[in-house]
Amino acid sequence: MARTLIDLQGPQELILEKALELGLYKTKAEAVRGAINDLGKEYKIFKDAQGLEDELVARKMLREEKEIKAGKRKILSEHEVKKKYGFK
């Protein structure tokens, strides 16, 4: 998961603090995630929830493929999984 550091000052900082004070969100991170989700909906960045999910799955698959090629992740055969976890 990627991490993004943002510096909020002035009106954005005040709005964020007020949202927490009003109990709209429990944490600053939750408030920022909510705002980003709302932005995505407002501008229809993805056609629908399925389009967003498809993009997330595709990115995860590409990340895992890179890890496999780099030797950081191993694919087990059905036999290896059964042996590892004691299945018959």
C-alpha cells in the first residue's frame, strides 16, 4: 500500500479540524479518505464501483506478478499447499 504525506494549512486544515470536532470522522486520515472518495464520485472518475474494483484487482495482480518475477513471492502447487497445511 502506498503512503502519501500531505501538508494542510489554512482553510483545509481548519475544515479538517472542524469535521473531527463535529464527529463527522474519527481521524484525520479517515476524513481525507472520505473526501477523496467523494471527489471520485463527484467527478465520476470511475464509471461505477465495479470499474474501481476492477482497477484495484488489476493493479494488485501486476504488483504480485512483479514480486514473483523478482523472487519475492512463490507460487505453490496444489500438492505443495496440501503438504504445507496438512491436507490430504
